[in-house]
Amino acid sequence: MATKFRIGYGYDVHALGIGLPLVLGGVTIPHDKGCVAHSDGDVAIHAICDALLGAAALGDIGTHFPDTSAEFKGIDSKILLSRTVALIHDRGYSIGNIDCTIAMQQPRLRPYIDSMRAAIANAAAVDIEDVSLKATTTEGLGFEGRLEGVSAAAVVTIWRYGSQR
């Protein structure tokens, strides 16, 4: 029996607005701006969800958790990640690893990386060693550099042992 490996890629972006909570990687970070969004606006987790769904050929986050639904208004994105993982498991897949990069000029995210990795690992039901999270600035360039928004990109691997599909 063969082991089937798949790779998924996800990307998300949100505008920043004054006075909104900033939630990244499942962690609330003190800042004067937060993401303008239907849910909590966690671009890191949204990118991870899209990567997982893409790897399993299950569409995207908007297909499963539409921003037009009252059910998802203000929802904690860790719940969306847990539900996404359940969809992956229903297809017989397990997560190999998660790798995510957040691009944001301010605030500096390094002090929160370990907490974000733990929150993502917990929501995804994987070991923390299977989650990599990095933060970068854009050296003042683009919408991130102008403090207008934040973006995240994620790559994941999933696998299914004994796959005949």
C-alpha cells in the first residue's frame, strides 16, 4: 500500500482598522489596529485553512465558512481551523506539517510566535513541532509597509496511508 502525500498553499489578507482587536495565529496581540473582517480576521489561520482545503481539493475557506453567514460573524478562527482539520480527517488525511509566514510592519510579532505556534497546533490537533510560524516586515513597502493591512501565506503537507485513490 502506498502513502499519498499532498501539498497545499493558502494566502489571506485583511485591511487594518483603528480600535479593532488584532488576532494572529490564534493569539490576541496588543495593538491600536486590528483586522477588518467578518470573523476575527486571523489571516494566519485563514491562510492555513485554505492551504489544508487546497491540499485535499476541498475548495477554499469561503466555500465552507462564507463571510455572508451570520454563523461565522466574529467567530474565533481557531474554530474554523478545527473544523477544517475535521474535513481533512473525514477524507482520510493527516497533517504532516504547517508552515506560515505573516507579513506586517508593526507591531513586531517575534514575542508572540511561540504562543501562536501552540494555539495553531492545539486547534489543528498536531504537535507544536509540526507548526512553523514566521513573521516578516516588508521594509516599509506595499500595503503592509504603509500599515494599511496584514497578509499571510501558508504551505501544508497532508498524507494518507494505504491510499488507493
